[in-house]
Amino acid sequence: MTGTSIKNLLVWITPLTLGALVGLYEILHGLFYVIYGTPDQKRDYPLEIVLGLLIMAVCSGGHWLISRISHSNTRIIWIIESILVALIVYGFYKS
């Protein structure tokens, strides 16, 4: 791989885009149990779909906003998103 292809890859794979993938996983996990689950699971998992949509939308929107503000500077995107994700994880474990 050349340096520019690695840079292009690092622009797309950032902490918030990985968070959007977690949201996609939640959506697919919820859909699986809604379709193939027991009656109790079919009742409980639509909330997981909704929360997955919310996580995916917030992470994708945050990444888009940060990349526009930083003029697609990869280093700044990674620094800001890493700080945001660290604060979210810290707040999650403190609550």
C-alpha cells in the first residue's frame, strides 16, 4: 500500500465511523431477533433497532461534521474523535 491509500483509509476508518458500525450491528442484531426470535424476544428487540439507528445517525453525523470543520485533515479528525469517544466511554463507565 502506498502512503496516500493508507491516508485515504484512515480518513474513512475513524473512531466515530467504528461507532456507526456498532450501531449497524445493533440494528442487524435486533432485526434478527424480531424475525427469528421467540415471542418475548420479538417484543423486546425493536428498542435495540431504534437505539442502533440513533447510534448510527449520531456517529455518522458527528464524523461528517468534524471532517467538514477540520477540512478533512486526518490528524485533526482522529484527535477530536478519539477525545469524544474517550469522554463517552468514560461517562458510560462512571454512570
